[in-house]
Amino acid sequence: MEEIIDSENVAERRSIESGNLEQRAEIDISEKIFANGPNMLVLCLTVIGLIKIYTRFEKITTLADNFLAFISLGYLIATVVAYIAMRSRNGKTRLKLARAADLTFLISLTLTAAVALFMTFALEG
């Protein structure tokens, strides 16, 4: 009888630990997004400035700087949501916010890569 109770307790502890582990992983992701989001934001702003300089000297226009401006907002949103997730006391809310920050950051990162590809081929000279 004691073996059955012990095995049930072990299974219950494992499910609690796996849930706790998942929450800890999401918090770690939030911390990384919070640390790297501003860096990506500054990178976007720097590239926007460089594109403005290049287009002024070459007398051309491009949409890359406009796209990067919107992408930088994505990084800003991801950073703010990650901060709110880290400060949240409710586990479920923290998990949802961390996932939202992660998704927003990944979308912005993908769009940044797309703009980089566009710039590589459109602004060659």
C-alpha cells in the first residue's frame, strides 16, 4: 500500500517539477529577450541612419528604412512585454506574456533578416 502512495507522490512531484521547469524556462527566455531587445532596436536605428545617408548621396529611394522603423517597434514591444512577464506574480500570466514576447521577438528577427536580404540585392552598387 505504501508503494502505491509513494509512486503517486513521485508522479505528482514530477508533474509539478515539469510545470515549474517550463515556467523557469519561459522566465529565462523573457530575461534574454529583455537583455537583447534593446540591442536589436539600436541596430535597427543605426541601419536606418546608414540607409538615409546612402540614399541621400546616391539620390535613390528605398523602403528598407521604413520597414526597419516598424520592425524596431516590434523589438520595443517584445522588450516591454518581456519586462512585464518578469515582473508578473501570476504564473499563468507570466507564461502567456513570455510566449508573446518570444513570438514578437522572433517575428521581428525574421523581418530584420528579410530586410537585410532586400538591402543586399536592392542596394548593390
